[in-house]
Amino acid sequence: MEHYIFDIFSCDQMNEFGLKIAKKIPNGTVIALLGDLGAGKTTLVRGVARGLNINEVVQSPTFNIMKLYLKGDRPLIHIDAYRLADINNDIGLDEYIGYETGLTMIEWPLYIENLLPENTLWINISSISETSRKIDIYSLDPSLVEVLK
Ligand SMILES: Nc1ncnc2c1ncn2[C@@H]1O[C@H](COP(=O)(O)OP(=O)(O)OP(=O)(O)O)[C@@H](O)[C@H]1O
Ligand SMILES: [Mg+2]
């Protein structure tokens, strides 16, 4: 599988990475965000939202499970599956995953792994220290990884 691994050293760089995703990743892509509590998953979604010219404040959707942003350049769907751990996840989320005209970004994706498409773009955020992070990007669709290089 195609991997692209790099380090970032600040929230600003995470935001820049989000802008790049917003510009380069094609519609219909499902982005699965792996990483511990506080890794920076929501921070990255905020960067993508900015890149899509979404003016609403992106908050952790933990209490909504899903939030749909329709007022930017293209739709952004933000899912946080944290609260779906150990419960039946057949709650209709599949309708929003891989939304044709936009991007879907999913925190805690392993809790809804059965709903993810084969060509999901995985982003694993690890090596968490005060402000630096390791980013590992991979997908069965190598073109999704290539465009971010
Ligand atoms: N380089 C960085 N990238 C992202 N966040 C960073 C970075 N450095 C510091 N932070 C801080 O780490 C925290 C990341 O929080 P965030 O809510 O994005 O994490 P999360 O992965 O969504 O966690 P959760 O699983 O609880 O939803 C923020 O307080 C952010 O300011
Ligand atoms: Mg979060």
C-alpha cells in the first residue's frame, strides 16, 4: 500500500495540511482519521473546512455524531464515531459516507469500519508531543496519496 509519512511541528502546519486536502482531494473521498484523544483529528477537519471556505465553527461532533457543512465550496461531512463504540452502528450514516459532491471526514473510524469504502484515505496521527505530530497517509487508491505529496 502507498504510504506518505511526514512530521509536522505546529497547529499551523496541521491547518496547512488541511488546506491541501481541501484543494486536492476529489469529491466522494472518505477520509478516515486515526489517532488518540487529542491527536489533532478535529483540528485537521477545521483546516479542511477553512480550505473549503466554510465559515461555520467546526466543533467536535461527539454529541451529534455527524455534522454536515453545506455552505462552502463543496459539502463537508464530519462524523465522530466515538460514541458508536460497541453499539449497533446501523443508524443511516451510510447515506452520508462518500457523499458524491463533497468530502467525508471520520474520527474514530474503526467503530464504523464496516461502512467504509475500500478506497478510503487513511490518515494516522501519532507520536504526539506538545506541538509535533507524525502523519502517515495511505490508501488502496494510490492516486489519493500522490496528490498530497
Ligand atoms: N501540531 C498539532 N496539530 C494538531 N493539534 C495540535 C498540534 N499541536 C498542538 N495541538 C493541540 O492538540 C489538540 C488537538 O485536539 P483535537 O480536538 O483536534 O484532537 P482530536 O484528535 O480531535 O481528539 P478527540 O479524539 O478527543 O476528538 C488541540 O488542543 C490542539 O491545539
Ligand atoms: Mg475530535
